[in-house]
Amino acid sequence: MHIASFRIENYKSFRTTNAVPLTPGFNVIVGQNNAGKTALLEAISLTGGHVPHRSLIALPSTLTPVRGDTRVDLTFGLGEAELFELLRDVVSAPRWLQHYPQENAQQSLATFCRLIRPTAHLVCRFSGGGLQSAFFENYGSYVDNPVVAFQLDLRPEGIGAGGSGQIQRQEGCDVKLAAHLQTRLYTFKAERLNVSLHRFGQNAILQPNASNLAEVLDNLQANPAVFDDLNRLFSLVFPTVRRVTVQPIGNDQVQVMVWTVSPETRRLDLAMPLAACGTGLGQVLAMLYVVLTAQQPRIFVIDEPQSFLHPGAVRKLIEILKTYPQHQFIITTHSPTALLAAEPGTLLRLRAEDGQTLIDRLDVAQARDLRLVLADVGARLSDVFGADNILWVEGPTEELCFPKIAAARGLQLRGTVIIGVVQTGDFEGRRSVTTIQVYRRLSTSTGLLPPAVGFIFDREGRTNQEREDLERYANVAFLPRRMYENYLLNPAAIAAVTASIQGFREPSLTQGDVEAWLVARRWDAAYFDPLPEDRDDGTWLREVRGDRLLRRLFSHFSEQRVQYDKVRHGAALTDWLLEHAPDDLQDVAQLIGQALARPDA
């Protein structure tokens, strides 16, 4: 059993959608805040009720009447064996199935058997959460009441037909089956579940809202092997939990207790009621109970699991759920952890446009490839997932420092993330065009990742012609100086930062010490590649190998005790300059501002 497709009409941000197909297994829905993710799950889990859509398109004037109907069409996919099992268990005798007036009972039965193999699709329409109609796809829709019908005889060796007759429409097996399938759909919202207590009872079936969790867990304790499995899986998700038990508390009620100490201590007084524990524990406990005990497939609708679970817990839970492929999982998320762990068969992106939600179906195979592409450029999906744009920079030092420079200059990133590439050498020579194609693919492939507003790189290792080609081809900008470290060669900044490093030198390095050392090496060929012919002060600061100079300076004055760390010490020098000499970073701030000012930023 699974939801094969859904269609939503006139509900919250959904004006109308086409039929959107889903797959068995994992389906993931992504989108920004207020794009309609929660509304979609409310609709397909039939818990939303009637909340009409409102937008300028639907209501162009204040006199336009608001539509009074909310409709959700769900098409359930059922395997043949599962369908017959459900018909035996759900539809009480006599079992009825309509046949066409132009056919006799046997002909209609043969048509039915042919059309449901190997998978039957039951099309159900719900209005305001209530079942309005149901019929088997391809077998035919019928609305007359009463309907012509015949008795469906479900014998072990097959199915047969008894005598025909007439019944009320709501007595048809498809309508009864649709009503039953609603009870197999579990919804887990991003909120605390009030499921710690319940009246004692004999029920072993968890309610769709998990309200009787304490009751079913109490009965599961009679099956120690399954109950131990439940506790083992629960502790995998929450390592601090040693065990879950259920105890009577009077007034014919039972209560779920969570042990954070070993049960071998026999200290029940130290166990806490589930209601006093973290938000996500009740949801996870209910999910694990269903996947462990359900004899037939179930549908799980999970809204934003990262809102009630730690990223590590989200990953472990999804890994557990993936070992039960007979169930269907429909998850909304803005968490790259959940997206990557699920490896979904269907990936949908929701976006808001003109007051209504639109649904884009993304290419799952291409989205999986993005992990490899991102690895090629040294980024993770978590770095860029949910951002509006990407500004690619030279490396981790620039990734850390450029946002500081932007903030100090009052430049608003407005959803743009600044990410360092893994190998800027890939942008040199013959590899440059291929590398640019990789980055363009990141920006245009599936819509899952944001577009690139540009690249800011060092001039290091590139000829004038190579720089001109890249600037023209790929929106690349180069720092006027050879590399970012050249902007950090401020004697006062270096003296202040080294003075803050414990054990660097006694007495502390002074600004005069740094200035004298730099002057002595200003035209040392070891720090140039090649040594410039024009040797004025501006040329020196522009062309020197700043990284080599800083490494040698730190090593020399600390007598090898401290090695220059590009990221840590580069960030410290940047912080000092932003506070005391911000004009030294003006070139960098200007390039960042130009990138952020592009129309797509």
C-alpha cells in the first residue's frame, strides 16, 4: 500500500495542482519557509479540514466569492495479494462490487480482475477531510445511488461472483476500503505529542494520531522479543535512553516511562514519564512501534523531523526506517541531513509564486550526483542547501574572512553564502573550462542548489590572458594583489596578533621589528615568482608571495614554535584590520560588493 499520486485543490496556499506522482519508499519534499510544505502534508494526511485558498489570482477583487470546497484526491496503490487480503478483512459479507449495466456479472468480474493486476489503484476524493467518493482506476467511476452490484466471493482458490443485486453506494467495497485505508496513514507533526498516558486496554493497533501509544506499548510488553527490539532501536536513535517501560498509575491508566539509568539499578523512581522528556521521543517511539508490529504496509507522513530531532538522531532514524521498505514515507524537510540519509525515490520542491504554491518534480538521479559534484569542489550540501545564491572564493581563509569584511562594510549577504573551492588550481590552464562547467552544473542542474553570483580568486599562477578568458567566460573576479595574504601584511596587525599567541616570543614582537624584517626581504627573490622588474613599493605589495612571507615570519620570530595557520591567523589579522585599518581591505570589499550587486544576487 502506498499513495501513488495526490492532487490538491483550494487548500491554504494550494489553488490547484496537477496529479503529483509519488513512489513507494521514501519521498522527500523541500522548500523554503511558508512555501507550503506543512499544508501539503496536512492535505494528503487528511488532517487539514477546510481552509480555502486565498490569493489575488483566486480572488481578484473583494467581491469575488471564496470557494467553499477543499478537495484532495489520493490514489492508493495496492498489490493484488494485499487487495484481496484487505477485501476479506475489511468488507463484511456480502461483499459487493459494481458491474457495468452492459455486462453481466461474470464479464464485469473478469474486467475487474484484469484491470487490478498486478497493482490496483483506488482513486479516492476527500472533501474537508471526509471521504466523498472512491473507485478503482480503469474499472470505472460511478455515482448513481443505488448501484448495480454483484456478490464478490473471495475463495482461497480465487474470486468468483454470486448473484447480482442492488445496494446503496456507500456499501460498495471500494468505498469501504477507502475508509479503512485512512486508518493506515500516520501523521507526525513538528510538535510535542501528548501520548504519555492512556487508559488500559487490549488494543494492539496504534491510532493514526498515536494517542493510544501507552496502551499498545503496555500490550507489547507481553512479547518480550519484539519489545526488546523496540528498545534497542529506540536507544540507537537516543543513546542516553537505556530503556522504555510502561507502568499502571491508577484510575485504569498506564504511563510510558523513560529510563536514563540502567534498569539493572532497579531504580524505577529515577525513570521519567515520557511527557517530561524531549519533544521527539514520542514521535520516534510511535514510528518504531508501527514499523515493528504492522502486518501490512503503512504510510508515514513526517513533517520537518529536524525540528524535533538532532541531526544525528534524524540520520539514525531514517537509516532504521529504510530497513522496512514495505512502508511508504513522505517527509518534508529543509535539512540536508534528512535529504541525504533518505535517498528518496521522489524529490519535490515547493515554491511560492503570486500567493500560491507550485510543485516542481526534481530529477532524483541528478540530485544524487550533486553530492559527487560538490565533493569535487570541496563543499557539502549542508554548506549551500537553502541558500539563495553562492559566491565562490579562493579557499577556507576567504570563506571565513569575506563575510566579516562584508559585514564590516555594511554589505548585506541577503541569503548568499560564501564558499571556498577545494582546488583553485583547477581554474588554471587547460582545466579551467572543464572546471567552470562543473560549477555551472551546480548552479543550473536541479534547482536544489542556488545559482552562483560569481567567483573571487587570487591572481596567483594565472597569466593575463587566462584571467581575461575566465572573467569573460564565468563572471570571475581577481584580487588586485597576488593573493589575500598580501592584504594582511600590516606590521601593526602582525605585531598585535603574534603578541596574543601564548609562547610566541618573549618579549613580544613590536611593529618596528616586523617593519624592519619586511624591509630586509622586500626584494628577496625567494618571495617572488618571478622577481618583478618594476620595484616600487606598490609593486612589492602587489606581487610578493604573501603566504610565504607570513610563514617565514612566524617561524623566524617564534623560533619554530608557532607555524602560520592560514585560516586561524588569517582570520585574526582580518579582525584586527577591520577594527583598526579597514581601508587596507577596501579592494576586497569592493569585489564582494560588486558580486552581491548583480541582478541575480
